[in-house]
Amino acid sequence: AYGVLAGHVSRPLDVNKWKYYDIIDNFIDNHLRVDGHERRTVRARINRLLSLCRMQLVDPSNVDAVLDLAGHYGVLADKQWLYDLPELLEEGEKVADYTGEIDFDDMVYLPVKWDLQFPKYDWVFVDEAQDLNAVQRRVVDKSLADGGRALWVGDESQAIYGFAGADAESFRSIASEYDVTDLTLPICYPCP
């Protein structure tokens, strides 16, 4: 996805993990009356929801969907800023498009959001599929050639990246989105 995005943006990509914090700080300065610890807390909550919206492909203007997402991941959302999420994500897109500045979520999200063309492959192999989120599954989908196939490998019992926005229902989502044949591994012999 990084390569696809780099081929689209007219400037060299600059990965800045603090990009959205800068955008949020500007928003807080102009729209909210919070400071100190409260400011850091609000900033972290907004940043978390912006990340989750991108990783789960949730429309930030759909307040009910955002509230469901916030509830699922334990993020306290406040109506004082909840309705501003679409504007903040739009600002992040503009920054990426005009300056090349992205964060790690943008790297995967923007090529999907902007419907950019991915290289196509007859086979795509995905390991640790239990820890994918919605946008990562779209990257796989966009990378499959017409008639291409994907092999998804993982173990539902080892899903550990929920804190990072992984979809706890990743295997069920894959099964509902693709025509799958489930091949189980009843015995596993770990290698040293």
C-alpha cells in the first residue's frame, strides 16, 4: 500500500506518527476549551477514533457507527468533538495529498479510500489473518487479479491485536466476503 500511495502523491512521502496529533492540536486550539491533562486525554481519544474509523472503514459522519466503534474499543466519545471527526480526517487527507505527510494508518487507508490501483496477483498469501482489520482485507482484495485466489492462514484463538484496531471477527468477515474453503489443522507440531 505504501508503494501504491507513493506512486500517487506528487511529493515524497514523509511518515510522521504525530501527524494527526498536530491536526487535532490545531482543532482543539480553535474549537475547544481544554488544557493540561484534559487536553492530552481529549487529543488521545480523538486520535484513537480517527485511527479506528480508518482501520475499520467506518464513515466518520455516521455518528451511530462511530459510537458503536467507540463502545467496542472502549473509547469515550464526546459530542463536543464527535461531529468534527469527518473534517479532521478530511484535513489529514489534504495534508497527505499536498505535502506527502502521512502516518502509519494513512499508509494503508489512503490507497483504499482514494481507490488507487494496486498491482494484481494471481495468488495472495496472508499470514496471521486473525489480526486483520477491514482496510487490510480491502488491500488484499484490491491486490487480487480477476479470478485470483487468496490463502488466509491464522488461528482465531491467537487474535491479539484488538488493541491495535484488528477485527476480532476477522475470520468470519473473510468467510462472508469471499467464497472460502475452510481447511483446519487438527494437529500442530511447533518447530524450534
